[in-house]
Amino acid sequence: MKETNTPEKNKKGFSDIFRKKTIERTVSETKESGRNLKRSISALELALMGVAVAVGAGIFSVGGQVVAFHAGPAAVVSFLIAGVVCALAVMCYAEFAAMAPAAGSAYSYTYMTMGEIFAWIIGWDLILEMLFSSAVIAKYWGVYLNDFCSLMGMHINSTIVLCGIKIDLASFFIVAFFTLLLMWGTNISSKFDSILTVVKIGVVLFIIVAGFMYFNPDNFSPFIPETRPAAEVTGESSVMMQPLWQWLSGSAPTAYGVPGIISGAALVFFAFIGFDVVATVSEEVKDPSKNVPRGIIFGISAVVVIYMLIAFVTAGMVPYDKLAQAGNTSLTTSFSLVGADWAAKIISFGILIGLTTVVMVLLLGFARIIFAISRDGLLPRSFSKTGRHGTPAMLQLGCGIIVFLILNSFDIAVLSDMINIGTLSSFVLVAIDIPIMRRRRPDAKRTIKVPGNPWLPIIIALSCFGLMINLSVMTWIRFLIWMALGFIVYFGYSHKHSLLNKKAGKAEENESLEAQNGKTETLASE
């Protein structure tokens, strides 16, 4: 049963913002000459790509913060909640990616189920996530490079001032290197990324084993600390920084207890971002109907296990209240408090390798989202042209330049939470898309299915939204401003340049000409 886009479905007016693409059209567009990507990634490389983008600096820093300021030893539960929510959402991605292996991930899936306006919203959302993620991680790569060099006795400063503007040469190097590598080809980039990911996993496992040498079970009592006012724990009492649900309900900001576990899960979700990037490159995977589900599920499983072990070790090494007193906590803080300063060098090296792979995958995802949107005409179609290596080389170059400008122009520390809200909102829509597509296209070939349809996808969407409202009020304000800007772009440019809009217009024009010709022939015969 194939769907069709008739002129009646795409007639002018507000209704055309809900026009949809068919599965067949979405897949056929991946073969468009001059705008197609080369399939060169295996299931293992895809899984390692997921691990590469997820296991970065976040796990080394966020885990300690959740133990110290949010959940105490119950941070293990926070990681479990975030991991289960992410894993279930990733299953939704896997079903769509195997059914319609096209660049764009949540954007492409929503275009097929809910229509163009919702696809644009989530596409704009993904641009936010990938752009800010790339900028934040590339900036932190420069910071951790300086830290690692200092620990090794080499005191350097990679920041220079040029014409009154501060430029981070380390961040420039990492962005430029991976931009050029990705322009050269996705295959060689993924192999390089896989090698670094294996090294990174080895470092993380060594850190976990070393942490167990200082493990004290007494630090798990109490497992869930008693709820306390947030100001007593963090010193932060600003309304703008409290979770949205607390502000809406008029509750005072708190730490620990069950609310602390949930807010901790919302925070550590930052460490799980990136699996939507894996779905984004499904157009470049060999035998996608089999390899995409395998790669995604294996990758998320490995990450959940690694994260829970890190949280368990962090909570068991040092009492949570002692970590809170240390202020800006990380995994390094836990080792320092037990007198294992030697671990700082290894952790710093692990963070540096971790961030290296994250930068590459995020730059790739950023370019692929814009590639998919521009191929549909919602952004200039020239962005989606591919070169002789089967990659959108000029678009990749432009993305690298934009990321470098952003990281040198803005205080990117305040943008980290926006990455979370961007990811979670895309997860909400993809989960909702599952029952919609099952109803619209029950005949479509699915090599993997999310069980419990429609109830489990609805539960996944609600769970993701629950984590969203545990993000701060200020994060929501910034997010709404970004989305308002997106609507301006859509109605100012994207709506009238949409490829569906143009083809629908041509169909109507042809239909009108045929009607006029028929009328002329009738008059002539009379």
C-alpha cells in the first residue's frame, strides 16, 4: 500500500504545512544524483560511533555532580532511569532507521508521520543540539588539553589574542582536523573514530577497576539522602535555575530525595546525547535494515553499563556530602579525596581521548542534519550537494567554520542544558511517531519493532517530557526563544521553498493546463 501526494492533499493554504512525505519518496531521494551519500559504515563501526559520541567528558564530570548535589549514592538510579529512557527512545529510532534509512533521523521520521511543520520544528531543534554540542565539546577539548599538558609538566596556553579577539588554537586545530577528515570521506573518519573509541573504553575500564580499590560500602548509607533545601547544598537559590516543574508548582528548590534522583536523571541525560547522531548517518550504513538496529542497540547497551559502573564507583569512593563540600566535583575529585592523585593524569588522558571522538561524530551529525533539511528545500538546496568522495564537502566545511565562530564568540557554558532539552524534545516526537506510522503504514517492512505499541511509545514520550520539565526555567526560556527564531525562518523562507510545495504547485499547474486544453478542444469541436 503506497501513499500518494496528490494536488488535493497539498493545496495552498495553512493546511499545506502538514504535507507529508511517503516512505518510498524518502528512500528514493537518498539516490538523487549529486545529493546522495556513500554507504560505507558497518554495524560495529556504527555501534562504536554511538559509544564514541556518548562516552565523553560528561561521564567524567556529570557523575560526580549528581552524586554530590542531586541524588547522593542513588545517582546509580539516576543513571539507570536516564539510560532506560534513552534506550527505549533509541529503539524507536532503530525502527524508523531500518525502515527508511535516510539522513536526518528524527527530522526525516517526523516528515513522514506528522508533516512538514513538525519536521521543521524537530530539524531546527536538532540543529540547536548539534551546533551547540559541537561548540561546547570542541571548547572543552582545548581546556582539557591544557590541563593534561600541565599535569605532564608542560605548561602551555593555547589561547591567543588577535585583533582584540581571543582565539583558542587547540579548539581550532581539533575542529579543522575533523572537518577536513570528514570532507575526505565518512569511511576513513569512522575507522579513525573506532580506533580512538577502543582506546577510550580501555581507559574508562581501567579507571573503574582502580576506583574499586578505594571502594567503601559504608558510603552507600543512606542510599537516598533526606530531601534538603537546594540552597543548603549548592548555595544556589535563583528561581531561574530551579527545575521548571518546581517553579510551576510553587515548590521551593530542593536536593536529594526522590526529586533529586529525577533531577539527577535529567542532568546526566547530557552524558547520553548522541545516539540520534547514529540514526542520522543511517543513510551511510551498509545493509541498513540489519546493521542499523544492531549498531544502535549494541552501542546504547555498552554505554548504559559503563555509566552505571562509573556512578557506582564514584558514590562508593567518597561520602556524597564530602563531595558536595569540594565544590566543582568530577571523577578526578573523588580520586584526589582518597589520596590517589596519580589517577588524575590517566583520567585527564581519558577525557581528552573521549572528547576527541565526540567532536568528530557531532561535526558529522551537524552537517548531516542540515544536508537532509536542505535536500528537501527547507534550507537552500545548494547545501545538499555531494562531491566525488560521496560527502557534502562544502557543507561540512561551512559547519566547521560556524562551530569555530560560535565557540569563540559566546559563553558556551550556559548552553549545555539547551543540548539536553533539544535531544529530549526530539525523543518525544520520535516516540509519538511510532504509533502514527504503524497506523498509517502497517504494510511497511520493519526489521525491528518497538514492543507494546502504542502504550510503550506513549510512555517513552511522557518519560522524556518528564525529564524535560526537570530542566531549569532559564533553559526553557532560551529554548522557546530559539524555537521562535525557527518559526521566523520557516514562514520567511522554508515554507515557500519546500520541494514538496514546488512539486505540488507544478502538479496543480499541469492539472489546470490540462483542464484549459480540454475546454479549448471542446469549444473548437463545437
